[in-house]
Amino acid sequence: METRAGYIAVGSAVLILLAAAIGFVLWMAKFDSDAEYKRYWMYFTGSVTGLKTGSTVSYRGISVGEVLDLRIDPVNAERVRATVEILASTPVKTSTVASLEMQGLTGGAMILLSGSSEGDPPLAKDPADDYPVIATAPSQLERLFEGAPALVEEINLLVRQASLLLNPDNRHAIASTLQNLAAISSDLKATTPALQALVASAGSTVARIDRLAADSEGDIRATLTATANTIRTAEVTLAEAQRTFAAFTEAAGGINTTTDTLNAMLQENRRPLRDFTHVTLYDMNAFIAELRELTVSMRRVANELGRDPAGFLFGNQQKGYEAR
């Protein structure tokens, strides 16, 4: 009787747990049915390996929907069209971008939404499409796969160059170099005492140089002071030379102005100067010639007047004796 009572208690507990589980599932189903979803299209031009119906759609790491359908685009066979269902509360904007990402190292592919800005308008449906289209971008893994062939080619080139570098001749040369380095190291080890003595001698030499520098510090300071004075004098001379050059420049400007004025005067008086050189100078030459003749005549008259004034004025009154 007691054993039967225990079976009844265990059975009752199992029935109660089963009823609670069924109630929880029904409640979750009702909660899920109350949620509002929106459908979108996405077009992928690359491979969608790992993506399948039921794959997760995530927004900033939060699951917001799933993939409902995957098929080749009936309009363009070079791309794949994915139909997704996303919670209506998810901020899908015109700047939202979808990309394929891997769920861990061994997990399947998922769709990651990113790039939604607060000020962007919500994504609207094109009249030619059944659902709004979310733009897509290559994933990091896809970009890595796209760059993998070039990376492999670079690695192969590096391996070939390393093979050429490590040919038998170069390996023999490297071995000889290592042997020479070992011999040099042995020689250095043997000459270590001499090097130590040389270092000690160099230390004493440096000390003597320090003392010499301390002794000659005063002379150096005086020389530097004289040099500084010379530099200041040179600066003063240079300043005076600059002022003189400025004066020369100003004078040159005045000369240029005067030259321009003279050129303007010559342009204005070109015709009078031509008349003066062709007519007036000719008349002046004739006048000077006549004046020269007049001067000669006056000099002759003066000489006659000085030699015999009476004869010049009254004529010769004396008559000579006429011989028969």
C-alpha cells in the first residue's frame, strides 16, 4: 500500500511538471506571436557558404530575426537573394548595411546589420519590389578570402627568393663568414689585455685633454668675446650698407624718373629740335662766318688807324718830287 502511494506521488509530480512545461511553451508561443516582424530582401554577389534557412539575423550583436528563404536571384543569376524576417522595432534605415559573418570558428554563417544612423530615414520599399532591399557589403572573411590568392603568391615568391638566397654557394659563403667571425672573436679574446691597456691610456689622455681645455677656457672665452664684438661691428656695417643701398636705390628711382621726363620732353620737342638743327644751326654758321670776316676787317682797320691815323682819316697830303 505504501509502495503504491509513492508511485502515485511521483506520477503526480511528473504530470504537474509536464503541464507547467506545456503552459510555458504556450505562453512563449503567444509572446512570440504578439511580436511584429517585417520582411526584407538582401542581394549577395559573393559566396554565401554556411548561410541557410533559419540562420540568425543580428543587429549590433543582438538577434533580431532569421533567414526565411535563400535562392538565386531570378533577375540576375550572378547574385543570391535572401529573404529575412526582422523585428519591426529594429531600426532599419537607409544607411543600414548587411554583411555575412561567421558564428565563432566552427559555427555557421549569420547576417550582421550595421551602420544605422539616428538621423537617417527608415528604409522604404521600392514599387518594383515586394519587400524593402537592404544594401550589402563584403564581410571581413570574404575580403580575406579575396586577398588570399595574392597573399599566397607573395609567400611563394618569398619562398623562391629564399631558396635562391640559400643555394649551396651562398651557404658555403655564410659558413666561411661564420668561421671568419669565430677566428676574429678568438683574436679579440687574445688581444683583450692590450685593448684594456689602450683603454687605460686613452682615459689618461682624455684627462689631460680635460685639463688642457680647462686651462685654455679663458683664452677661448676671450676669443669668443672678440668674435662676438666683430660680429656686432659687422652687423652695424651691414645695416649702414643696407641704408646706403636703399639711398642708391632711391636715387636710381629719381634718375629713372628724370630720364622718363627727358624722354617725354624730347618726344614733345622733336620737331622744334629738328628745325633748329636743320635751319637755325645753318643760319648761325653763316652768321658766324660773316662775323668772322667783319672781325678781320675791323682788325685791319684798327691796324691802319694805329699805324697812320692822319693818313687813314685825311688821306696822304704829301706829294713827292717828280723827276723829269
